[in-house]
Amino acid sequence: MDDIEKQNLQKGMVKTAAGYFLLILLGSLFASLLGGAFGALVAVISPAFVKGLFSLKPEDGNIARYAFTVGMIWGLFIGVGVSGFACLLTTVVKIIRLRIECRKIDGNQ
């Protein structure tokens, strides 16, 4: 493998890593919004459940807004975990594939 091929390979790896980072970021933000919507839906359907779950008082404000915020936080945590794990698996597969390709290239010379 000559220097030009190695440089192209490194550039491709950087682009892949940046793509995975953006995938994690967008996936986590989407999960955050989904979690917030779910929290707000639960608060609308059963406000007594949310009041009991978080020990809210009437002066604390809008229950649906509070549930949306808590749902967004938990959705973000779950989204980061799932996206990070999926990207970790994809990265492991890419590394294995890269090692196999490098062996093929080195074996052909």
C-alpha cells in the first residue's frame, strides 16, 4: 500500500467518524423530542400519576410542561446510549472489514 492509498484511507476514516458523530447527535436529539412528547402525553392522560411520581404541588406550574422536560432529558440519555452502541458496533465491523481489505492488498503485492 503506497502513501497515497494510505492518505485516502485516513481521509475516509475521518469522514466516517464525523458521519457517525452527526448520526449520534441527530439520533439523540430525535430521541429527546420523542421522550418529551411521550412525557407530555402521559401528563395529559394521567396528571395524577405525574403529580405522584414527581411529588408536584399545584404552585409548581404546568404539569405537562414539567413532564415534557423530564421526558426530554430521559429521551436524550436513552438516545445517546442507543446511538453510541449502534455506532460502536458499526465501527467494529468497519475495522474488521478494513483489516481484511488491507491483508488482501498486502497479499496481492
